Amino acid sequence: MPPHIVGEFCGTLVLILLGNGVVAGVLLAKTKSHGAGWIVITVAWAIAVGCGIFTAKALGAPGAINPVGPLLDMIHGKATLADGCGMILAEFAGAFCAAVLVWLHYWPHWKETDSADAKRAAFCTAPAIRHTPSNFFGEFLGTFALVFIASAIAKATVGHLEPALLGALVWGIGLSLGGTTGYAINPARDLGPRIAHALLPIAGKGHSDWGYAWIPVLAPCLGAVAASFTFKLLVT
């Protein structure tokens, strides 16, 4: 299998394993990290991003670990349709498999947890206040910030600092903009685990909230495209 496919699969798997892993640890009952809070979640997601990018790059992939990366590469002619779609599918598959691993890791804690919302949150995002225009704008803006600032980092960074800086960027987005929707800012991060939530035999899991699921898929794609063209406009 081509290294860019393997790398994006493994990098996204690492991202979701560590990212959803911390959410499960904080929200599920009777874990040692139960109730540790938002700061712990955002820190772990930042580390997860850096580790995922390093993993993907080490295996020969670009290190997008987010479908908006291949999407933008296809739009700007940096990737063929076959390569771009292949990486996107690999990222969704990696996210799905990681969600299954998180489910297995916390096996006894699902039955101990009463809240169906907490169980679903260990897989995918949901808004703090359900208001479709605001929720859509929040995911759009968060991803706009991600892509615009990541483009600036890529242009200004020399050496191997980029993954760590991108992790710090995601930490900043989580702290500043993430409290409204849970900052998916990555279609694979949300949809892959949401599908896993729907399919897995999780005790008392409730519904998978498919009525909301389109927002963390479509809004990040549009936010990424807007940010990419804005950055290109400003630097040329």
C-alpha cells in the first residue's frame, strides 16, 4: 500500500486514539482521570495532533491527518484526485479504527456510566448550546483559524518544529474557540468515530445524533477552503 495512504491512516489513528482516549478518561465513570476537566482534554488533544503528524510523516505521508488537507491539495493541484481521495478515505478509516480501540480500552467503564451523552462525547462532538447557525459558524471559524495559521506556520517554520507548533495551535483553538462545539475542525475526527458509536454494542449508548453530524463535516471543509484562498490572496 502506498506510504501516503498508510501514513495518513496511522497518523489519524494516533490522533483519535489519544484524543478520544482522553475524553473517555475524563467523562466515563470510575476512571482515574474522571472529572479532570477541559484543560486536560485540550492539552491531550494538542499532544495527539503533534504525535499524529509525526507518525504520518515518519511513514511517508504529508501529515494532514485531516481530510481538509487532501481536499485543499486537490483544489490547488498539489494532489491527484486518486491520491487525495485515497488519503481522505485512509483518514476516515484510521479515525474509525481508533474509536474502536478506545471502546475496547475502556470496556468496563461504559456500563458504569449512566449518561448516554457522555458516552457519545467520547466518540464525537456535540454543541454546548444547540443553535445551528452558531454551531456551523463555530466549526467554520475554528477550521478557518486552523488552516490560516497552519499556513503561516508552514511558510515561516524551518526544520522539524511544525508538528509541535500545530499541536500548540490546536491547543489554542480548543481553549479559545472550542467550548461551544467541542472543536471538531476535522471531518474524519467526528464522522469516523460517530459511525463507530452507531455500530458498536455500547451499553446504554443512546442515539448517535445524526441530525448534528453534517455540521462538523461541512463547516470545516468550507472554513478550510475560505482560509486557504484568503491566505494565498494575502501572501501573493
